[in-house]
Amino acid sequence: MAFDPEQVSTITFDSYSTLVDVDAAEKALTERVAEPEPVSRLWRARSLEYTFVANAIDAYQPFYEMNRDALQYALNVYGADVTTEGRDEILAVYHELDVFDDVKTGVKRLRDGGYDCYVVSNGNPAMLDSMVEHADIGDLLEDTISADEVRTFKPAAEIYRHAAARTGTPIDEIVHVTAGWFDVMGADHAGMQTAWIDRKSTPWEPFGPDPDFTIETISELAAELDV
């Protein structure tokens, strides 16, 4: 459907790859593995795959643990000789990811324009607390909402409905901003409007519904909402 700015009263944001740059995790691999790029790609992909499977077979565990197991798998695949301590040091980079350049300015515009802004993420509470602190965006957000609260990961409708309840907003008055294709589809299915943030000029998926609005920066959403 077409994006309807007049319908929006609350804005939710994904965290990883939307507000903070998970590609920075590759830097933590550089000093420990011979091929950091493919290890990093497999790590991220497997982490998401584990969450999808966990939803399907009711095998929830906090995202930090999912991420740990995915990293261990990627290291095993590429035969990386990394100790458990070294693995955990790599994993800890998720507490210190860099915020994208457009985030603070864009979210501030939305907040100053009267929109309540939340994070809705697979990340467990400790991960989200450290992300917000490191990104220095706590004063721009009403709250963070974790999959841990419902023990269900995206793109299950339950987490988006829970977010709507937590924000006190009718679900069709929320626009969910995310870089994740599956997150767009999950939010759409649950009844939210969707804004896909595409900073890398990638093609949209041929499967499933299109996002209601595609942006390269958060400020583009602010402009569309006339703030």
C-alpha cells in the first residue's frame, strides 16, 4: 500500500543495520582470522537463521546467545583457531557498534516534530542498553522493546503487536523503520506501515510485499512526515 504520513503517530526502529552498523563487527575479526569478510557474512546470516528456526520449533534463547553460537559456527566453518575467550571478545563488539551518520539528526527531527520514537529489536535488554549508551541516543528514544519480553523473534507478528501495546499506539498508526527485508515483511504482516532504509542501494526482494516507503536516510522519513 502507499505510505500514509497522516496515519503515523509513533515510529519504531530496528537496531542492528538500521541504527548501528553491524559491518563493524568484521573489524573485530581482522586480527584473529585469516578471512574476516566471509566469516563475518556467515556469522550474521547464521545468527538470523537461528532466530527463524527458534521461532518455528519453540527453541528461544536470548539473542546474545544466538549470536555467540552463530559466531562459533562461522569460526568452525573457516577453521579459525580462536579460543573461547577470543570468541567472546569478538562477540563483545555488539556492545560497541558505531551509529550511522544520519541517525542522530534524523531521529531528533522526528522527536522534535512530536513523534515518539522506540527501538524494537531482537537484541536482548543488555545489548540494547549498551547500544543506546554507546550510540548516545537515549535522550531521543522513549524506550527500547526487546524480543526477550515475548521470547519470540522477528518476523513473528507477536513481537510487533507487543510493541504496539508497549507504546500504547494502535498498530496501524506505527511506521516501522528497518534495514531488514524480513523485518519489513513481519511489520507489514502485523499491521504496521513500513519504511525500508536502504543505505547500500540494494534491490528489493521479489518475494513478499514491498515496503510502503523506501529511504536512504532517516531524515527522508522526517521530510515525508513534514518535520
